[in-house]
Amino acid sequence: MAASIREKQIAALKRMLNLNAPVTKGSLNEPSWKILVYDRFGQDIISPLLSVRELRDMGVTLHLLLHSDRQTIPDVPAVYFVLPSEENVQRICQDCQNQLYESYYLNFISAISRQRLEDLASVAISANAISQVSKVFDQYLNFISLEDYFFMVRHQNRHEISYYAINRGDVKDTDMDSIMDTIVNSLFSFMVTMGTVPIIRCPRGNAAEMVAEKLDKKLRENLRDARSSLFTSDSLQAGQFSFQRPLLVIIDRNIDMTTPFHHTWTYQALAHDVLDLNLNRVVVEEKLDKGNPATGQPPRIKRKNYDLASTDKFWQGQKGNPFPEVAEAVQEELETYRASEDEVKKLKQDMGLEGEDESAISMLSDNTAKLTSAVSSLPELLEKKRLIDLHTNVATALLEEIKGRKLDMYFEMEEKLMSKQTQDRSILDVIQDPEAGRPTDKLRLFIIHYICTPSMTDAEFDQYAMALQTAGCNLAALQYIKQWKAFAKLSSPNQYGGGGTKTVGMFSKLMSTGSQFVMEGVKNFVVKKHNLPVTRVVDALMELKSDQETDEYRYFDPKLLRSTDSSTIPRSKTPFQEAIVFVVGGGNYIEYQNLMDYLKGKTSYGGAPKRITYGCSEIFNAEQFLEQLSLLGEQMH
């Protein structure tokens, strides 16, 4: 299997930290010491991929922000990893003039313009620092890899390329151009890092088409210039895991507006929905006391940060599973750990005999072997304990939210809405129930109901709107959705097929009195497998299925010398083995997980597993998306 995008980006960063020389065993055993200087964008790219310890192993003794007050360290090289923006280049010039470091290795996240490079050179000459600027590199790493098969354009300043920024009524052509260029630069970096030139497909007449056209042009221009092409045969061979090129499907967020609002039931998506999860780090709030209701004093809260690392086997194995399964797995891990801990305790007691005693000597020889194995497994045991505590705390925080907001009920109702099953309870009843979750939960449920209902009379709509307003909802987002639905060509209301759910008994382990999690009143569901709209589009395009919706999609092949009308391009006749799906306007963990589930058991003709990488301009949860739509709704008045 070829390396994933995450592995390739890590390899590129390690090469950069090794002063742009290939990483060898020798360079790892005796790294050269250096300082790393990055901007916020560089920090966001590095932090999900390399821990402080890994940076130390690469010889990084200090890592500092470019625009912070940095002191002179004259005898050490500095590796810079920053965007080639004007203020960043000016600050680097200032560093050269002040002779902060011994030498400068300048790495730009995306390509620096000729003009800024000349500015840099003239300052280096006037500061007599030209010999100290050792290397200048365009790294083409302008994207953030969150998982092996999941990336996004940016986290800092993501509002500049958000759904709101693209869809607002007063957006100027120049602003739109700049948004598209930012996204295209990121996708271009992704392709350079992967070492592949894809076949591009996209729908007509929206932001996705603008991105596809610009990316096709950029790739074509780079391929045409053979001397400076970033897609040389060497990098291409390294990037291919078969002779076939990958498919890049660029789609618009407007293709599916229900999934971002859906209450979810899998571990990772749930953590992103109800907790603060960003760049693979989750924040859990712990109540230290109950506060004092009489005096109105709120409870004291402690915030804890946890890294959800790729080395955490429990997280990797469980992040796509339904929550009750995760809780059961945490419970099992806890029991196994307690058994190992008891074994070590017993051994300590056995060894705690007085030294003068004859029996102690004979005990020692029997226990030496046991002790050796206990001591060697102790660091392992402590790490296991740390991870169990982490997942116990995260799962407990999720459980509190599920019970407090009745998230299991919302999930079940929405699945039924999307799969056209009959409800046990009316939606109006839930909206009017003061015990049922937050106002935003009610608004999310209604938006899904509204989009999935082919026709709703104005009187019905107003009745729901009144109930939502009484329940404390801000209806601005609903105004926008109403307009969106009127414009959207929802050719068939069956576009949204949910899997539907079947309620089963809660796992007995979790209902026992010794369980860490009090699951009473929480439902356990078996969710039937189903494909969301994004997955269905990818399936049709990857497998070359004829589909009313995707048959209209445009086709670009940047390797063809002349860009011609997509209908006349000779097309690939064999299904694709690898696809990259990119959502312009924002994505979420629900779609990512749905694509990963779709892939299970899918193999290509050669028997190798198929691969799909999911990317988006930004990642948001339902509440963040509601905020953007509320702003759009307010603009309509």
C-alpha cells in the first residue's frame, strides 16, 4: 500500500527539520540541534502530526512563534516554516537584520512569489547576511492532515473560506476569487505531496466548479513547464500505488445540508459535536463542586486537554463505533487494567519481606523473573492507565451530554426522518417539551424534518416556527434554509436515505452495578448501513455507474495538453481504485466516517483495498454551522 497523506506529510516535515536532507538512521541517532520558528498556520500543520518529543528527537530544542518576542541565539541554525505572506516575509527580513541566528533555513508552506523573494534577497544583501540564508524552499504543505485519510485546508482564519464567506449575498468577485485561490493552493499542495495528477470531476454551476476549473489550470500549467514541474516521473512513481491515477471529486456543501445538523452516535463524531474537539485535541470540563444555588455561585470547573493521537490504539479502534460499544470497551479495558495492577501489588507485598529472613532469600529467586516482567511492563501499564483515564473522562463527559440533552432520542428521530419511518412521538411535541435538550437541538431536528419533507404548507411551517421561537431558538438560520430549499433543485426528496435504527438491549456489562458508566435510560441502537449523499456521489463516480445526478458532472484531465470540452475527453473505462473527495464550504466527521464504512470490504480488481481520502475547506460541528447560517439569514432582512 502506498503511504497515506498523513504519512507523506510527516515524512516531508521530518525532511524539512533535517535541514531538507533525507532522514537517515545516522541523522536520527545524532540530530543537529536547531530552533523551529513557525507562524500560526505552520503550528496548525505540525501540531496534529509531531509531538514535542518527536520534535526533540529531530533536534528541535525550541519552537517559537514568528511574531513573538524572540531573543538572539547566535550559534544555532533556525528552521522557519511559515506562509509567504507580506508580514511574515518582513519579519524574516527583520530577523536577518538583527542577526538573531547563525543560519536561516526558510521553508514556505506554499510557493513564495517572485516579488517577495526579491525583497528578501535585497534585505539579506544589505544586512550582509546573504551567506547565512542557507536554503529557501517551497514546501507545498498548505493543508492539515487530521487522520490518515482526512485533511482540511486550514484552522486559523478559516472564516475567510467558510460556507458563510462563499454564500453571502454581498460577496464581491475579487473576494470570491481570493477564496477560490486559497482552496486551490491547498489542493495543489495536497497533490504535490501525494505526487499524483488526478482526474477531476465536479457538478456544474457552483463554487465546486470554480475550484475545479482553477485547479485544472494550475496543474496543467505546472505540467507544461517540464523543467520546473513538481510532478516529475520520480515523484509520480513514488506517489502511485497502482498504474491508475486517482479520482478527485470536488463537491459543494449545498449538495447535502441535513448531515451537518444530524445528531450522531459514533465516538469521534459525537466528541466533535458536543465537546470541544479541534486538531485532534479534545477539551473536557470537569465540575469540581456543585456551586451554591442559594447564593447563585456557579460550580467550579476545571478544563482538561487530551490529545487523541494516532498512536492511541483504543482511539484508532473505537472512534467510528457507536457510543454504547465504546463505553463497553472502556469498561473492559478498565477491568483488564485492574487485574494487571492487582498482580503488581501482590508482587510488591511478596517482596516486602525483611532482608534478614531466610525465606526472603528463597522468595527472591522465584520472584526475580516475575519482578523483571512486572518492571518491564510497568511503563506500558502506566501508559495504558493514562489512556484508560483519558477515554473514561471523555466517555463520561459524552454520557452526561447524551443524558442531559436526550441525544439518543434526537438521533433515533432523525434517522427515522431520513429513512421515512414512522415516529413514536411528534416533532412538535419534542419542540414543546422543556425537558428535551437545548434550543439548538430542537432547531437541528426541525431543519432535518423540513428538508426531508417534500412539501410543507406555510401554515405548518409557521406553527413549527412559533413553537421553536417559544422554545428559545434563533430562527435566522431557518430563514436561510427556507430560501436555500426554494432554490435547491431537490430533484427527488429521496436523496436523504437514512439507515433507520433498531433498538436493542443495553450491554449487560454496562448495566451491572460495578460499571463505570451509569447507562440507565440511554438507548442502544443497531444502525443499518446506508450511504449519505456524498458517499453515493463518490460510489457512482468511482465505480463508473450511470446516475442521473453524476452523469452531468464535468470531467477534467490536467494531463491532456489542451483543455477541451469535457464531453469529448477520452475517459477511463476501468473503475477507480483511489478517490479524494473534497467538500467546498465545510465538512464533518459524520461524512468521513460514512465513507470509511462504505470502503469496508471494497477491493479493486487486483485485490488491493480501495482508498478514499476525505477533505474539506474547514471542519465544523452543527452549532458552528448554525452560527454561519444565522449570519446569512440575518443578512436577508
